[in-house]
Amino acid sequence: MTMRRFNWPLWVGFLLTLVAFITYFAVFVWFPFTRDFPWANLLIFLIAAVLVVMGVRRGFAPDRSHPTRSKVVTSIVAAVSVAVLGFFVFIVFVAARWLPPSKGAPQVGQQAPEFSLTDTTGKQVSLTELRTTPIDGKSPKGVLLIFYRGYW
Amino acid sequence: MDKFKAAGIRPVAISVDSPEVSRNLAQQAGYTFTFLSDPNTEAIRRYDLVHAGAGENGHDIARPAEFLIDSSGTVRWINLTENYWIRARPEQVLEVANLLK
């Protein structure tokens, strides 16, 4: 039977592992709910892991038509799946925490350090201007400074 | 975005990107707020947010952080994330913003 020879849980599990990895950066990172903790992706990884384990059992079963080749292929696919999961955990939970402590950052209640930088039209803009220039004719209540990594 | 405007808050994004890169980003994403360019990490250093060598070719960049500053120039709220996938949500900021005079 062809279905018996084709180890579908292994390959579907492997594909799902890739899907779990890619969709975090492509889809789920855009929604705070699925970004702050990647539960959606970990759920897909879990389903993928179950399928890969099923696939490994199948791949190592004695009734394979090419037992040695089956074992080699199964081992490689399973190892790559584990590596993808490991890489995901590394990027999202480990490397993302390599941030400077920023102990010298201004604290609540302190005066915000003044600066003057270029905007997208080439104009110099200072913090004082930002917090005093009216918004729709009304004086602003505050300025939200958002520092980000940028695209270099 | 309109909620910030209604709350009297001016969002300002700061990075080491050049004005051109920021302009493209703002246009593509449809952002209408101010983008400031800090290629020499002048302001980023003053706020102690330099992430040394974390950019392309070992360039210094800013670590993600948000500061709410009131009209007198006093810091009212800060967010220094420990994981760069986790950022402040607009609702959090608006909650604090509504307490400002």
C-alpha cells in the first residue's frame, strides 16, 4: 500500500515545524497578543512534534521496504525539526534578551534630556519644539518618544 | 493614532535610520507621526539606550524603549523592555496619557 510506504506524519510534522517558525515573523508578530508570548507558534510546534514522533515510530518500524534508508531519512528530518524549534526558542526567548541594561536612562520624575535631530523633511527638531508646538491648535499634553532598532 | 491626537500626545519615533529610510518606512506603513534620525546616537546616548554593535556591520543602534514626557519636559512613564519582541501597547500609554494635565 502506498500510504504505508509514504511516511506522511514525518513530513507533515516537518512542514508544520517550518510553518510554526515562519508564521511568527510573518504573521503573529504583528499582533501584540500573539507576539509578546508566541503561544500560537508553540501550539503549532507542539502539533508538529506529535506528528514527527509518530513519523519516527513509523520510520523505524520493521516493515519498511528500505529499512536502512527509512531510518536515515527519518533521523535527519527529525533532527532538523528539533533544530528549527531550538533556533526559534533561541531567537524569541534568548537572543531577544541581549539588551543593554540602560541604567542611566531618565527615570520617572526626572527632566527629559534635550536633543535636536533631523526629521524626514531634513528639518532640525528639538524636544522643546516637540512638546510645545500645538497639535490641531491645542498645546500638547505630552510627547511619546519611541526609540526603535531601525532598519539601518 | 487618532486616539493619541485626541489625548494631546505627540508620538515621535527615533532610530539611527537616515531620514530617507525613515520616510520610506513611514510612507509604506502609513505612519503620519514624526520620525527623527539619530545616526550618530546623540539622543540615544543621552537616554542611555545605545545597543553597541547590534546593528548591521557592528553599528551601534538604539535598544527599544518608550518614554512619555509631559509638556514641562518631565518624564512621566518609561518602558524599557527586556525582550525586544515585547513592546508597549498603545492602550498602556493612553492610560497614562489621560492622567496628564
